[in-house]
Amino acid sequence: MTDETAALILALATENAELRAALAEAQELLVETAVDAGEMHARVEELQAELTKMLVERSCNGGKNAVWINLTGS
């Protein structure tokens, strides 16, 4: 193996290691983002349920301000 070939192999191995490290970091960030998104989704569902309850209570009280809103997305 020539010095040039050895240098090329070393450069490729170094680049490969750097790319693997960058990939691992990106995967970690992706997992953190997925966890955050799941928590946000759960919170949105809680808020939708709370809003629905409040609107139902308001509507059950009657009066001209009674409103019905479909929050199910259908």
C-alpha cells in the first residue's frame, strides 16, 4: 500500500467517524423532538377537552350567548 493510498484510507475513515457522530447527534435531537411533540399533543388534547367542557357548561346555562363548536375535526 502506498503512502497516498494509506492517507486516502485514513481521510475516509476520519470522515466516516465524523459523519457517524453527526448522525448520532441528529438522531438524539429527533428523539427529543418527538418526545416534545408527544407532550404538546397531549396538552392540546387536554385544552380541547377543557374548552369543550366550558362551552357545554356555557351552553347549558342557556341565554343568547350559547354556542356549539365541533372540536373533533369532523
